[in-house]
Amino acid sequence: ITTSGCINWCDSKGFIYAGTEYAGQCFCSNDFAAPGRQAQPESDCNMPCEGNPAEICGGSARLSLFQ
């Protein structure tokens, strides 16, 4: 997976948010509100994407989120 691949796939399915996690997972949503949750340090997203190691695709229990 790559960041752009995940974003494009989610967009093609009609979603406005895309997120990558664990270097190779892609999640899509139209709502990312999570009551009681707060944004975490960007440094927590530290796993290179499986499809392009020059990009970061989230981390352990951390989503790189895109709109």
C-alpha cells in the first residue's frame, strides 16, 4: 500500500477520509470522530509504507489520516 493508493481507493468508493496504519492497512470513512480520543504526536506514525518505503503509513495502533 501507498499513501496515494489508499487515498485514491477511498475516494473512488465515495469516502472523504483515508487512513493508513501498520505499514500496509488502508481504512476509509466519512466520519473520523472518536469521542474521548485526541490527536497523537505525528512521530507515533513511524512505519514505512509497504508499497513505498519513502512514505509513512501510520504506526502501531496509529492512523496517518488524510482528507
